[in-house]
Amino acid sequence: MNWKTEKLIRLLLEIQPGTAQTLAERMGVSVRSIKNYVHEINGEAPDTVRSSREGYRIDVEKAKTLLDEQTDNIPQTSRERVIYILNQLLNHHNNETVNLYDLSDEMYVSMSTLKNELQKVKRKLARFDLKLITRGDDVSISGLEKNKRKMLSSILYDESNVNFLNLQAIQNAFLNIDIEFIKNTVLQTFDEYHYYINDYSLVNLVLHITISVDRIRNQNINNQEIQELPAVRLHEYELAQRVAEQLEEYFHIQYSDAEVYEMTLLIISRATTIDYKSINASNLEEFVGKECLDLVKQLIQDVSAFYYIDLSEQEFLIRFALHIRNLLVRSKNNYFSKNPLAQGIKTSCPMIYDVSVSLAGTIKEKTGVSINDDEIAYIAFHLGSTIEAQKSLTTKITATLYCPSYYDMNRRITDTLNQHFYDELLVTNILTDESDFTKVKGTDLIISTMPLSKIYTTPAIQIHPFLTDKDRINLKEKIDEVRKQKKKKEFETYLRELVIPEFFEKKNTLKNQNACITYMVNKMVKLGYVDASFKTDILEREKMSSTAYGSFAIPHAMKMYAHKTGINIIASDEEISWNGKGVHLVLMMCFNINERYIFNEIFDPITMILSENENVRKIIACSTYEEFITNMVELL
């Protein structure tokens, strides 16, 4: 229900019966619009508005119910209003505006309150090089599309803080289901079968099991013939059966073979066992079907393209594909899961919910399946939990624990590690055989309870089975060291992208600013980075204010018209005269309007390095490209 239909409801509660003409005059719209609004209201709640010779009458009780539901969706706090305004602005195409009076009506706030919120919007936009443009009673956003997407991404990350990875949030939503029992059942059974699951995956698995328990309780049981489905390993199927048996006894429900099979797939996609047998991107199509997998990949691509959120990680792909497959199966039976999380997500995470609505639109376009708010909220929960996990992993390092006597020590070591290093470390795998290290991909650190027989390229540290104070100190130092190396590796990747080998040159024959600028611009033109007019732009910027700082200069244009983003560098033993100063290092920068985000990632580190005179001297002394890259990375 939009604000106009809501306004009509309130008006009919005030004057009824009301003729279409009277209502149109009071609302400042046409009679045709009034008829359309009535149709929308009755479409949401049949027979709420009735027509007679005297005019329109409204059912008071139904009207109150509709208004109560709508009130829940009206942004209540300043933060919610700022997000709402940004959402409205960002959902409009370039040059399209949003009317201030419409915003005021939609949020039920005064114009003075709205203008206060717009100041906060303006400050938030400024952090992403965006501007709020006001023309009369209309507002819009001006700036690069890349920056708009980066801001959208930032909002999504902020919203994911609403405890998507918290079991208590699930318990609050499903009050009549014992979440603690489900969690303990999963962990104990995993221990029995020698499986490991990390905290993030555990929450997602508990959520899925909770949903299945809730569906089975409501007689919505999956009775598909599992003989028709791809085979899974007996070990994982037995594990799922054991979990199901305990859930059946505790919740007084009955799991079908298909429900047990479904749980098996979820376990395979989340848990780690020694032989790493799992569903993967190459065989996922066998389980969900090509049409479903193609749809899921399209949804992931859409989120990445517009919101700068990378959802390509394999565990999310598998989990999301299984969810979408089940959603499509439910739709064929005209049954959708009731989601008690729906209203909370809709109000507390409007941007994540809005992304989910967009994905629901794509699903309808591709399959013809219409998705209700409850199902949209489940999609939102998948997105929120994955975004939260991604955000955590940007600050945490991943570790593989090698513990040959793991079965005897149970989860004690991992619990101890989580207790002391929760904000810094995520244990993703537990191994009991050293030969399995070859099967582990992408881990940052190996933590071992006994000496390793080989030397690995991945950093490693040995600890005692019972973590001592000395172990904690050593492990903290190792984590800091690994995190520092990760940061340097990322910086080096970006640096090599912007500074190609041809863009680092040791040259001592350029005596003045004009000669240096001419030489460097010609090289950038030759390599296809800029047009010849770039020199004029550089000189215009220098006239406004010199770009020389101490013994280095950073000439650049004020506009981002370059074909590609890059940094061209000259290091000179001889002094180059630059607006009355003598410089030995020149970094000429050019920006492409769609690649500035790359530059943003390394500009601060570069300026931090060059702020130290001793560092500048080390860079000037470099004679080769590789020496320059190595020194820059080490100086970070």
C-alpha cells in the first residue's frame, strides 16, 4: 500500500459516504485516480471500500487493520528516514528527481523535519563523492554510478549488523521452537560423526532446520521420491538421519525421506570432514537442475553488478540454490513458508529487503512465480547473513586446525580459540591427517597441535593441546603478522594494476616541470591512457595550486576523462624544478570515471608512505620496476 491509497483510507474514515468527485478534489487528483486507488485497496483487502449511489463507504475495522500494517512500515527513527530517502533517490534513474512533498507525505513528517534529515543525507553522500541536488521542491543525487553503488554496498553492510549471525535472532522469531536444542543436537551429532562446522555455517544450518521443523509442524512436508534424486554419500545421509531422529522425538514430528535428503545436502554444503567430499559448483546442477542454477547465477550477478556485493562464494551459491529450488517447488504447490522474521527485516533492514524484492522481481520475470513478503524475507536473511560473514572475514583471518587426536578432545580447542580470538580468527577446517592439507584451499594460517612433517607455503604455528598463556601470546603475534601480510598483498595487487612496468622510469635528464609533464603525458597518450588534451588539463590544475609536496609532486587533472586509470612515475637523481621547488619524484595520475574505486583503495597508503621523507629517498633510489614495487609494499 502506498501513501496515496493510505491517504484515501484516512479520508474515507473522515467523510463517508464520499463521492469520487469530492474525494478527488480533497486529494488533488483526478476521479480516475480515485477509482484506481479504490481498486488497489480492495485488491489488498477485498470489500474494504464499497461503492453505492451515495458514493464510497469504507469498512472501519478493515481500514484500521490496513493502517496498522502500514504504520509498521513507516520509517520511525532518523536513521530509518535517512535510509528511506537514500533508497528513494537511488532507485531513480539519472536526472530523475524526487518531490520533497511526496517524501514528507510518505514518511508522515513535517517539511522542517525532512529538511533536517536531508542534511544527514547530504553528509552521507559526501563520503562517497556524491552530491544532493535541490531544484525547487525536487531533489536528486549527482555523481558517478560506481560511487552510488559503493554507497549502496556500504548501507547493506551497515544493515547486516542486525544480528543476522545470531542464534538469539532466530529464537526471537520462532518462539515455539527450541533453538538451543537444535544447535546442541547438530553439534553433538557432528562430533559423533567426526564432522566440523564453523560458527557462521552453524547459524545458517540451524535456521534451515528450524524452518523445516516449522513447515513439517504445519503439515507442509516434502514427499518427493528420493530415488529420482542424485545419490549422496551414506555417511552424510546417516548423519542427517541421526539428527532427524532426535528432532522427531523432541518436536513430535515425522521427517520424510525427502526431508532427510534435503538436510543431507545442507550438511554437505556446510560441514567439513576429512575427505572433503561435498557438493561443489561443478556438480550442483545435478541437485537443483540447470534452469534453477542459471536463475541463481543471474540473481548473484545482478547483486554484484548493482550493489557491489560479491555473493559468488561457493557455500552461499550452494545454500542459495537449494533455497531457490525449494521456493520454486513450494510455488508449484501454491504453498509459501510463513516467515515470522518478515516484518522485522522489512523495517530494520529496508535496503537489504529492497534488494530481495528486486531479486523476487527477477524470479517472477524468469519463472512466472510471484513471491510474497514472507518468502522475500527469507531471501533477505540469506543475503544479510552472507554479507555479515563477508564483512567479518575482511577483518578476520581463516585458519585450519591440525589436531590428530581431535576425536578425543572434541570441540575444546576450537572453543578455546573462539573464546580468545573470536574477533580475529575463524577456524574453517579441522584435519586429523596431515596429508589432507593438499585439499585445503584459501586458508591464511595453519594451527597445529604437533610438529608438521613438511614445510608449507601457508604460515603455520604450533600450540599445545591445552592452550597456554605463551601459546596465546605467540598466536596473537602470528595473527597480526598474517593480517599485515594480507594487507600488503592486497596493496601490491592494486599497485601493479595502476603502475604498469612502463610507468616506472629512472630518468635524470628532465630539468623542469614543463619538460617532465610533456614527457610523461606523451607516454600516457602512446599507451592509450589519455588524449593529448590531458596536458592542458594538467597545466590548468598546476596554475590553480602547485602539486609539489616536499621532494615529490603529484600532477593530475581535475576531471576524470582518462581512458584508463593509472599512475606514471619518474624517479630522478637530479632535481626537477617545479614551481620554485626541487622535486626528485613525480607521480602523474589519471582517472577513468568508472575505475576510480581502484584508485581509492591505494591512494591513502601511497600518500601515507610518501609523507615520510626517508621513504621518498628510498623510492628515488629504486632503479627497476620490481625494486619500486617491493619497496612500496615493504614501506606500507
